[in-house]
Amino acid sequence: MKQLVSILLLFTLCNSCKKTVAPIKTGLIAEHAMVVSARVEASKIGSDILKKGGNAFDAMAATQLALAVAYPYAGNIGGGGFMIYRKSDGDIGALDYREKAPLAATKSMYLDEKGEVIPEKSTIGAMAVGIPGSVAGIFAVHEKFGSLPIEAIIRPSINLALKGVIVTKKQAAKIKRYQPLFFKANKDSILFSKAWKEKDTIKYPALAKTLERLLIHGKDEFYKGETAKRLVRFIQENGGIITEEDLAKYTVKWRKPTTFMYDDLKIISMPPPSSGGVCLAQIMTMVEPYDLHEFGHNSVKSIQVITEAERRAFADRSFYLGDPDFVNIPDDTLISKSYLNDRMRTFSFEKATLSSDVSHGNVQVVESDETTHYSIVDPFGNAVSVTTTINGAYGSKLYCSDLGFFLNNEMDDFSSKPGAPNMFGLIGGIANSIVPEKRMLSSMTPTIIEKNDKLFMTVGTPGGSTIITSVLQTILNVHEFNMTMQEAVNAPRFHHQWLPDEIRMEPNSFDNTSILQLQKLGYSINEKDSPIIGKVDGILVLDDELLEGGADRRGDDTAIGF
Ligand code: DON
């Protein structure tokens, strides 16, 4: 197989081959271990930890911190996330370090006296902030599964913050784009108010000091110590409602992953409070009876089947899903074959189903009651898949200069008002209404896949509601359409989420004849609003156990391995 990989690589490089054989684009190949993340600095720090003998969990903690330094757009200690893991012995699990609503939060906190949603209140500034979970997540992972001392995990990120991070072209453009909102959200100018250009170096001394205190005092520094006090003072001075009690009460949750079979693949994904695993299971189970391989990649028929399954899954999402600590979710029924076969009974290749004709399915509920992903495989065979977020690009845009990080605007992931769309156009219901200490519903879908009882893939992406459909398409690209990991990640993507009733497509990526055909069948196509859909980072285990990284061309994402 090693030989085959070399041949594939040769094909990629060989120009004359292009005329007869489509070049196969393979991602980085490594023998032992790999980290794929949104920034080269973070992948390097994670990979170095593995080289030093650390395991995937050590690398998870180190990579999360490194992204907080190198990728303030989404990497964070001011937000939260989810981790799926699969240990080399086959043991699987999920960690929920999602943000929570503050104790003073109320159901109608984002509504005016007429009951209308107040624009920007849940997206910009201190009122948008949920209680951050990332630091608790990092320490929980390290405590339970880590093998290296915490100094080895945190020190590289302190050094990176002090040395500084070189601004990439994409980063310079993003900072410029969001600067007007930084001015709006912050009383004073912040580090990112400067006109940073490509190749400049940004140093993060305040963040380095915060990380140094975490190193000395541990998790409690963030939730009960000096950092907690300074953070609460800052949030309240900016009109927020988070208190010291909120921080002190924050806890992570270890959860049982959502698992299901698709052909011979066992998919292991994030359970509620993410909708990711349940929706992925629903969509994949609904498309499984159709021969996508035969239909072809991004063919009209494949797009129809996937779209119709997505439409139905997102309708269920908006009604049934929320924080399982607060609402009963009939997840076993929602992902059962019989229920999902029934859901697809109204689908026909002759004509698009209208979203206005689709509502949530009929399931009995028993009464009692801008993001980033990284994938890691270590030399011992452990794998982790982590998606972490401060929600929007640079979160609430509120930057705590004293502590050196952006705060999330995750409160917007709650349903502020039943039926009113959030920033991703997602419609929520009562299951996702705001309650103190509740976690807001997410779409994050960190996923690990087994084939023949062995590790096969670790995959995930940012992208709000498009996360679920991007993870889905990447898995199908490998499994149904025989793509390499890198090709699967690079391939053009589309998305449907029930409402609005349209297929969003990455522009200039789908052929016009197919688009016309879809329009004739009654599908509304939107190629304007999503220049990119997702930034997928994954690792595929090849037949001979070599690892192939897929680092999304859409960002500065990088695979590093050895
Ligand atoms: O948890 C969620 O579903 C969202 N807060 C994710 C946000 C996201 O992916 C933003 N990135 N583009």
C-alpha cells in the first residue's frame, strides 16, 4: 500500500498524466500520528506533543490552547466545544464543554416589549456571552486521559503568545472585515483595531499572562480565581449578566456518543446538546437505501436525495432538540430506521418536496420531564475529533484586553423566540428556549468512524448549520465516491436546512445543467450567500494503516504528522 500511495503522489505531480487520468490529490501521508487544524502553529504544537510521547488527549489540550493563541477568529478559551474520542482499545466517549446560560438569563432576554427580537443583542457585546467551557474542557481531558505534565501542555502556547503569530493573507482580510464590529462592541480600541497586514506578527502578552496563571493555579484560576474575578468585572462593566457564581458553578459533562451504522461504517458522533450526531444519523439513514455511488458525486439525483433527507432532519432538529439535561429528546426513535423510512415516503425524484409541506415527524415524547475543528490520531492508535467555537467570527467581538481573548456570542444559538431565525437562519422551538444553566443547541459534529471494528476516520468542521451537511458530504465522498481524504475535503459542497427552502451551493462549483435541472424540479438554488461551506479537517486511516490528512483548502488549515 505504501507503494500505492507513492504512485498516487506521483500522479499528482506528473503533469503529463493529467491528459489521460484525473490527478488524485492526496493529503499529507504520515506513518505514526497526525494533527490537522486551522493553523500550522497549532498543528505543530499538537504534533510536537505527540512526538514527545504524549497521547491524543495531551495533544487535544495543547492544540485547543494553541488555537486560542494562533486563531482568535474561532480558537478560544472564551468559548466552548465538544470532543469525541476513540481509544486504541475501542472505548468511545464524548465530552461536552459547551457554554451555559447565566443564572440571570431569562426566556425573553433578547425580546423587546412587543415581543420582537432586539437586533444584535444576542450576537454582539456582553449580553451575547455564554459561560465559557473551554478551560474546564481542557483540564477535564488532561485529568482523565492525559499522560504528560500540564506544564508540557500549556508552555508551548505561552511561548507562542509571547513570540507572536504571523498574520496570513486570509487572516488580514478577516480582521479588516470585522473591524467595524470591534469598534461597535468595545469601549476602547483593542489589539485587533490596528490595520494588521499579511506577514505582520501579532504578539499576545496579556493572553500569555492568563495562560501562565492557568499553568500555576489550574482550572480554578479561570472559574474561581483572579482570572474569574477580572473576567466577571469586565463582562459586567460592558453590560453583561455573568457573575462569579456562574463561573464557579460551570461543569463539563461526559456523555455517551450518538452511534449508528451506515453500510459497514460505524459512525460515532456528538449527542445533544449538539444536534450534530442525531441529524447526521437521520440524514445518513434516510439516504442509505439509495445508490449514491451509482448516481454519482454531486449529480442531480444525489443532490435530490441528500437535500430531501436534510430538509426532513432539520425540521425535526428545530422541534425536538435541545439540552438533554433540560428536555426529553426521543433520540432513539428519531434515528430509528422505521421512523426515517417513513419520513422519506413523501420523497419523489419527480418533484421537490416543499418545506412548507414538511414539519417535524410524529414522535411520542415521554413526559417526566465561527468555530474550528481539529482531528488528531496518536502513535498509540487513540483518536480525537474536536470542534470548538466562540460562535460568530471573533465571537461577540467583545475582546477582554486585560486577559487577552475574545468572548463568545453562543447565546445566539438558543431560540430567542420560537419561529425566529438565529444568525445561521436556524429556527428553534421550545426545546431550545433560554433557561438559566441550560446549554444552547449546537450543530457541531465532531465525528469518528470505525470500519471493521478499526479506526477509519476522524472528521469535523466549523460552519454553523452547514457543519452537519459538510461532515455528511465528506464521509460520503470517501465511502461512496472513493475520494482520498484531501479530495473529499476539497470537493464542492451544498446545503439545505429545511428553512429557508433553498439549496445553498458554493459558487461556480456545480455545473449549470445540473442547476437548471434542479430548478425545473422545483428546487430554489442560492449560489450567492455561501462563498464557502465548512472548513473540514480530517484524518483517514488507509488500508496499510498509514494516515492521510485532509486539511481544507478553504482556510489556512494544515496537517502535520510523522
Ligand atoms: O454550535 C454551533 O452550532 C455554532 N455555534 C457553530 C458556529 C460556527 O460553526 C461558526 N463557524 N462558521
